[in-house]
Amino acid sequence: MANNRQFLYEDVAQSVTCMINDGTLSPGDKAPSLRMLGKQLNVSVATIMQAYEELEKNGLLKARPQSGFYVQASAPLPDSAPRWRSTQAAARKVQIGAHMNEVLASARVPGVLNLAIANPATELLPVKALNRSLKRVCSARATEALSYAPIEGMPELRSSIARRSIHLEHPVNPDSVLITTGATEALSLCLRAVAKAGDIIAVESPAYFGVLQMIESLGMLALEIDTDPVDGLRPDALETVVEREQIAAVVSVGTFNNPTGSVVPRAAREQIVTLLAEHNIPLIEDDIYGELYLGQQKPLPYKAFDKTGQVMTCSGFSKTIAPGYRVGWIVADRYLPELKDLKLISSSSTPTLTQMTMADFLADGRYDRHLTRLRRACREQLQVTRRAVQTHFPVGTRISEPTGGYVLWIQLPRGMDANQLYRDAIAENISITPGALFSSTGKFRNFLRLCAGQPFSDEIARGIQRLGQLAERQRTLKNPIQ
Ligand SMILES: Cc1ncc(COP(=O)(O)O)c(C=O)c1O
């Protein structure tokens, strides 16, 4: 095989490592049989065997005579992964809104290289197929498309969303789906359904800034819970907090976390859902990146372990089909009546035309075929962007290695200031998201998030190289003797 290409067995080993990292396979699970995986990946049994032997050497799989291969342990934390100290934060007001608006607005200025906003590039979206769906709806159901949709959403769209969980042990019932105007409205409705001003919301540390901004504007308090760079929200840290504090709700991006890329393993999810059920605390799950997995299958959502109706799962099509269509949803049970009431006063209903168009697009295999292409693009973009950062950023920079989604979490060497890097970069028309936006406590000052939603180009390559130079300049100014 060519020098710069991986061997086929290495690709297979990487896919299986992704399945272990993202919790599809847990310690003790039997790995897929050689024959089955060979068929799935369209490679020979000998190649799978070579991959499994490699994974055994690395301590991830163990062969059991007459039985097959079993998962040994989680993949070790890569040396290059970002790390952060545990916190014992107290609940506090959030004050990131103004800074966040400035960063987002500057990324949207024409001519600015946008590495800040987690958007898929338009060339990766199914523009033609979606336009065909739109035309079909406009010609066949024009009058209906002009009317208000039901508060809970168009029945055909709710059914299509529910059908996507048909393979789960407890598939979603279409009656549990409430269509929203993007995942943003979904998250906001969930927060307002279960909490009020002054209440404490437990969030991950770091947390998606959109949720922090909602907490800020709703006058709630954020309490940051420790996370692991690879395994996300830590059940032990959450347990300590729920036993000590009166928590109104927990918000978690359990799958391909924004910004860290972490995935909460299956066993930890079950533990978290059980813990919160015991304490009667609602869990607001943000699953917006769930479909963008690079392994073999989508990690199970928290909702799959929900026996009490405690979990509300928010998601949408903004990261996969069309951010501008503003179609999202909530899967909920217990809190559905409150959510519907709030939806009515929030926006009455989500636009009928975009709902009908999405439903038409989802009606056959087009979405899955599109997702296969999109995942391939994400994998490639993440790999090349990571490599560019590793090449150009100062020695000592750490970078996440996500198994899905398209954001990268970068840790600059100690003492460096990503807010300063943001200011230096935006002065040269390059936008990044400084890490401080992902915390209510001012943590993560030497972190930044880069989005790899655009196909890699010369312009992006130059932008990352320049970012590296600006970071290096800052490092030298801070440590002139080095
Ligand atoms: C974790 C997360 N949740 C929710 C959203 C908002 O999604 P939407 O555009 O559908 O409102 C985003 C967008 O960046 C996100 O990253």
C-alpha cells in the first residue's frame, strides 16, 4: 500500500477502537465475529483477524479460546488529549452572553475565515435532493403548507423521526416527539419546563455556550460538573453534586460533546440516568451530533436507559441537513404537556413548509445515503485539520481526537490566553471560539474550539498555519528566555 495510506487492517482497527471509545462496545463485550465484521466492512476475514491481533497487542481486545475476541479495556487516553483539573465549583450566574455574541458576529462578517461556528459547509448539504422535496411539497400540498402546523408538529415528520429509532429495544413513539424550531428552541423549552429563575442547572465543564447563554438569560444558575476528556460527564462527580445541592435539571451533550468531542460510555449513561431517577432530577439530553458517528453505529442515547420518563432528548437536522430550515425536536414523556404549553407561547408551531419538506426528504433512503457521505467528509476534515494543528501550533499543544461530530478542542500550553489569540486572529480575519465561552467560571482560558465543518482548503490550511504563528508569537512574548 502507498506510504501515506494506512493499511486496510489499520482502518479496521481504527473503526473498532472508535466503537470502544464511543461506548458501542464496552469492556467485557464480545467483539463482532470475524465473518460478520468482514461482511459489514467488505474486507476479508484475514484482514479482520490482523486488525484484531493488532488490537490485542494494544491491550484493547483479548482472544478467548473457542469463543472469539472480547473487549479488554477502554482505549487509553491518547498522550495528546487535552486535560483539565477537577473543579469544586459553586452554582453561579453566567455572564458570557456579550462575549459570545461578539465572537459569533465577528465570525459571520464577509471575508472572515470561519473556524468558529459549528456549521456544515453548504457543499456538504443535500441541496438538490432537498430542493426536489421542496418543489414536490409546493406543487402537491401548497395550501396545507401555508397553514399553521399542529403545535406538536406534522404527523409524518414525527413518525419519520420516531422510525429512526426502530432498531432500539424501546423505539420512540411518534406521540413522544415534539417538533421545535431548531435544537435551540428544544433546549430552551426543556429548561423552562422544569426550572425557573434562581434554580440550579448542572452542566458539563466545559459546556455548550448556547446552553450557558440560555441559563444566563433565564436568570438560572449554572453548576459545572467535572468531565473526562474522552468519557465526558463523570457519574461520580454528578453524584457528589446531586447529594449536596438542590439541582433542578442536568444538561448533557453525551454524544460527540461540543466542545470536547467526548462520548459518555454506555455503562456511565445507565448510571447517570439511574442516579437522576433516584433523585427525581430531569435530564436534558442534547443529541444534535448523534448521527455524525465515525465508528460503526450511533452510540445509544441516555433516553435508551430512561425507565421513568425523566429524560428529554433534544436534537435536530441543523448539523446534518440544513441549519437554515430550523427543524429540531424533543423526545419526551413525563414533561410533554408542559413542553407543548411552552411551545404554544414560544412560537405556536414550527413552520409547516420546512417540516413537510424534511418529512418528504426522510421518506426513503436519501437521508441515510447522505449521512454516509457526510460522515466520510467529517472523518477526513477532522483528520486533516488535526494534523494541520499538530504541525503548526506551539510544542505542548494538545488536541482532542473525536469519534464523531466536527469540532476540535485544543489546549494551548499553560499560561497562554486563547482570548488574546482570538483578538489577534480576528484582526487578521480568522475566527476561532475561545475556551472561556464554554464555562461560567472563567476556566479554559488556554483552550479554544476549532470547527472542521468545511472541506479542507488552501485557505483553511493558511488560516491554521497563521493561527499557529500567532500562538507561537504569544508564547515567545510570555516566555522570552525560551
Ligand atoms: C451542542 C449543540 N446543541 C444545540 C445547537 C443548536 O442547534 P440548532 O441550530 O438546531 O438550534 C448547537 C449548534 O451549534 C450545538 O452545538
